Amino acid sequence: MFQRSVGGGLVFSLLFWIHILWSQAGFAQGKPWLKDYSQHREFDGIYVVKKIEIPCRSYQTFLVDNNGNKLTPAYRDIGEFSGGLAEFVPMELDEDSLGRHGFINRKGEVVIPPIYVSTDKFFEGKTWVIYRAGKQYGLSYIDLTGKEIYKVPIQYFKKDFLISTAKVDKLCNQDTREDVLWWKGRDYFILNWNFSPFIEKEVRSSKYIYHFLFQGKYGIIDKDMILRVPVSLDDIDPTYEFSGQGMERVKYGDKFGFINVFTGVLITDFLYSDTRKPTSGLFWVKKNNKWGCIDKTGKTRIAFLYDEATGFTGEDRSAVAINGKFGHIDKKGKIRTQLKYDFASYYNNGISMVRIGDKYGYIDINDHYVIEPIYDEALPFDKETTVAERLWVRFELTRRGEEKFIGFSYKLNAVFILIGVALFIYANSLIFRRMQLARANRKK
């Protein structure tokens, strides 16, 4: 579906011998100074030149002008120019013996300091950079001045992209061809991605964000080819079964969070063990085994207090429960029906079904009974009428409490069936005994 952007590394050292190196065939006419270097490449009148003393171990790279004058001190490597800048790696390694990456301009001036573990050439005025972020490697996008455009929220994916499990590789003699890899079995994951031209076209034509899948994990990229969520998600909800209000539910490990469906930005951390489809602009979400409500910005609107909760209906009511007692609250979290019932349903058509002990009845939004709790079984008013049972008789019930007989209780029907089966068995047994007795009499 897509291609990983991998420059190479020690793990790919064999590629060095077949890699297309900088042109070494002959020296440019009138530039005898090029013979002093092992490799060179021209970029519109300036040259990146390299001296290799011991392949893969001892080498120096310079930026020089058209006359061979050095514009930079010795660097480990200088990459291709794009957008007027080229990636470079100084000779000094960091505390982990890794090269640091920055950018210089055509004059050899350092425009973006070498502070990154990995990066790439600029494209459409931006590039990605990888850096240390606590125990993880982080990923951001920067512009040609080094200003951060977007920071991928790596901190929410605490099990992934750990420095301790990463492998930083590069091509021999080419420190600007580096990758940060995380091996998982026989395959590997990376932070930065390049797509095939076909998929890139598809991504850019998407209206808002684009979901993609690799080795059972999902990532999210926007139409500007900026990775908004790394390839770490365990589940997404593009069909909006649990999503809405501009938020999409996503899963990491065994917890849920939400992203903005237009930008791909992560709105909430992965805090919730369960969620419900939003109603009336609010999401019921479960945290620490309690239900509460957040809005489309991720802000908590109703505290995490409830053991059970239903969606809000047009009556501005949700049925909630604490310690086995049910009642109703409004969207502001105010209790509108005291939590005193053994069960209470959502409101529909202005009526909620409630249970006191083992009897069902119906109340209005002011907590007044419209139908007394006299029924042994009942269903909420999802339509103009509902079904309720009393004394093993089933009725069609109107909102005014009017009853219409529609049959016997399923329980009573089951009893009749059991009695019928018992009678059938008894009759069968009686017939069998009489047949045996008749046979015995004939033998006499």
C-alpha cells in the first residue's frame, strides 16, 4: 500500500557496493583541484567534495566554491541541496556516538543547527526531523528557517519508539543517509514515511485525513503529507460507529482516545476503557471504571461518577446509576430524577420506564408517575405504544395507561409447553405399559 522511507544503514552495508556514488569519472575541465577528492557532486556552481582515507571509517566532506575554496570546515557528510539548504553532519559525534544533523545554505552558513538524530532534504518547504524526547525518539516537521510546523504527539504512545529499542543505521561514508529503525520480528517500523506516487496522489486528493495500515497498525497523515498520528494505532473508526461531532475514536493498546477528523490532531490521551456514540454534543466515556462526559474539545463536562449511563435524548435527560440506584441527569450534570429506582430507562416521548423492587412503571420528566409500577415485565416507549406484562398476561400499553390484551406471557406459554410435553410423555408411557400388558396376556 505504501513504501517505507529507508535511506539504508549498516544493516544494508552490502548496498554500498552497488549504490550509485557521486560521479568520480574524470575531473571537470579547468578544475584540477577536484583530483584532491575521492568524490564530488556539483550543485549549480558549488561542490560537495569528499576525501575518503579509510572507507566507512575515516572521511571528510566539504562545501567548496567554483574555484575550490572551502566554504565549510570538515564535516562527516553533506547531502543534496533542496530549497537552498543541504543536510550536514559535523565531525563530532554525540554522547551515543551518533552524528547530529542540521542544515547549511549555499554559502556554507549554518541555518539550522545540528541537533537532530535524523532528517531528510526539504520538499515543498518542509522536512521531518527526529530527536530525543525523554525515553523516546520524537518526530516534528520544520520549515526552511527551522521553525516547528507540527510536532507528532509521540508522548501518547509510551510503548513505542523507545530509544532503548531503536537501531540507528547509515550508509557507508554517507551520514546523511540514515534511518532510525524499530525491528519487530522480521520487519521494522519507522517514524517517517514516504508513499508510492499512486498512494501519495490518493492521500493528497483526500478531503481531510488519510488512514493507512501497516503490519496491523494504523497511522494518520493529512493531505499536506504531514504524519499526524504515528503508525501505532490498534483500531480506528472511519465508519463513525462510535464517533461524531468532528471526533473519531481511535484505540491504542486497550484504551481509547479521540482525534479531530478534519486535521488528524489527537484531541485526548488514551484514557478511556469504553465509549458511547455522542448525543447532544457530549460523549459518554469510561475512565477508572466510571462513566463521565467530554465535549468535542476533550474537556470533561460531567464528572466520572456513574456506573451506568445512557445517551442524552431530546428531553435533555440521561439515565445514570450509582451503586445500583438509577435516576436521570441533564447535560449540565444536574440530577433531575433522584437516583432512587432499581432501574430507569432513557426517556423517549417524554416517558421513562422505571422499576421499583420487582414492579415496572413509567414516569414523566418531572418524576411523576404516568403509569403506576404494577407490571411484572415491561419495555420502554420507543413508539406510541409499548408492551407490558401483568399476572402472566401481555398487554399493548398506551402512554395514557390503556391496556389491550395481546396474549399470554412467554413464561406462561413456556409452562403450557412443559405441561404438554409432560402429558405427552405420560400418555406415551401409559400406552407402552398397556401394550406390554397385552403381549403378556397373549402369551398366557
